Amino acid sequence: GIGSSKERSRHNASINYAGWGSDALDDVPSILGGSVHSLCAGEQSILVTGGEDQIVVVYDWTKHIVCARLGGPQKCITKVSCNGSGTGLVHAGSRDHIIYGWKWTRAAAPPSPLSNPTDPSYVLEAHSQAVTGLASSRVHRHCLCSGGRDTLLCLWDLPTKRCVARMDMQRNLVTDMCWLDPEMAMLQSSEDLTLKVWDLRTAAMVQQFAPKLNILTCCAVSQDGNYFLSGTSGCGGSSELTLWDRRTGRTLREYRGHSEGVQGCVFMDTSIRGTVNKELVASCSNDRTVRVWNRDDGACLHTHHVDGAGPVTAVVSPSQDILACSTFYRGVHVWSLLLAEKEGKEQHSLSLRASY
């Protein structure tokens, strides 16, 4: 492990490890001050992280520079969201029950990795317990959705900073949420074992899927909005990734292989097809792995062990054939998905592009 937050904060450089294998991770310096609990992808090459050190870092993984360091939260950051790159809004939810918002623009010169963080532009307060879900829309940019362990979901009007709709349901402890662009609708996973769809125009739940055997920890929506993913907690092979058909409400497939709880899932943006057209999904887990799956037949195409990383907390696909993940002890890693043929068989692999 990397030790304390103070020890990690002394690593103030960010470098590119293109083409290196996972063995290189032992020497990767980090500009992050502790375990990373949340990761989201902005437009172009922007990644946004938040975690133990209570600092949001906006990072350009192609230029390998810190674009912004954003402060304000008084406890661990649990979720981050963003809706822009060169100029836009970044939000973070915290265990202090508050949502923090920053308006940021790409500076001419990047800030020092250890410079004082920028104070929030505003705060949003409605939750009585930790904020555990945030969802931004690329279409409805004036809106933000939040959810918490208090079973409350809020729709925020960002120009006025007002909560314009409240949705509360008993035992609905929120674990994750996704905006269903271009609709005014939101997908949400819960500790009550179910996946739900909410109509934000009416503040009503319009769809609830069959309960799983374990707590739902994460969710994702396909680009066309017709398919959902959910991941569950569990150990000893009892955790799984599930593919749902939104139109029928039924389970299409389960992906099994993680030995501990699934922490993140994503529909991959990929141009790699090989000899057979494949739609791919990816997942990450407390078992320190990232897995790439064939969406349609459930085959695990590649398992990547993130050595020494501890739990892998989130996974995103920021652009075509790219995967990024956040970890407890090894910061953030960005990979290219590669396809090769060996002895007449297709083999997928991940090639490290950047770490910080």
C-alpha cells in the first residue's frame, strides 16, 4: 500500500506509462492525497475524481496535467459529477451531507499539484445523511440529481440553486444514479436490492426491476437508453453484474467471475470489433480487478489485475476503446483496449496510457 494521505501527497508529479504492464504500478507517483472513491468522465479527455482527501481533482489524461483542484468538503467525497470540459460545472457529494458546486475554466497554466484548492462556488443542502448518488445531464445542463442514505432523491435547478422536486421512498438507500439522456429521467440503484427509474417531470417512480439477492452497488445505462447494468455486493462468487432490458423489464444476462463485490460498471465506447461484432461492457471490483465482457454472450474477454491497488472503486469509458478506473491505493489508471489474434483466437488486453 501507499500509506497515509500525507505520504501520498508528497508524490507531486504525473507521468505517462504508455505501453507499460501492470508491474510498473509500484513506482507510479500520484497527485492524489488518499484513496479515490469516485470517478467520472467529462468531455474530451477530462477525468474528475474525489475521495478521502476531500479534494476534487480535474485532470486531462492526454496532456497529463491537473486542470483544477477544488476544495470545500469537510468529510470524505463519495460522488463526483461533471458536465463540461473547457468550461463547465463540477459537483461533489460528501459524507458531510452537502453537495458542493464549482464553476471552472481551463487555466492558461495548470495549477501546482499541491496548490491551495479553489473554494466552492455554491453549496446545495437538503440531505440529512451522506450523499451517495449524483447525476448530471449533458442535455439538461441546468439540472442536477442527488441521492443519499436518507432515502431522499432531489432534483436541483442549478441557476436558482433550488431543490425543485423531492422523491422519498422507505428503505431506498441510494448507492448510485445515472441520468437517462435525453429524457428527464433517472436510473437509480439501491440497498433495497432493486433498480428503479424515476420520471423527473412528475417526481414519480415509473419502473422497478426485480430484486437481486445482494445489495446493488452501481448502475449504468447504454448509449441508446434501452439497456441497464447493475452490480452487486457479495463475496465468494456471489456478486455479479446484470444486464437488463429496459423495454421488457427483464434480466437478459448475468456476468459472473468477480470474487468480491462489484463497485463500478460501464457500457464501453468501442470501435474494436474483431471478426465478430461485439458490444462490450466492463466492471471493477473489490477483488482488485477490472473485467471486460462480451455484452451479448456473457464471456469474460479480459481480466486485468491492478496490482497493489486495493479495491477498484469506479470504472468509466471516457472515449473510444479507453477504460479508466480509480483505486484505494494506486490512484487512477487509464488504459487502451487492444485486440490481437493468437493461434486463430482473438485476445483482448489493456495497455496502460496514463496513471496519476
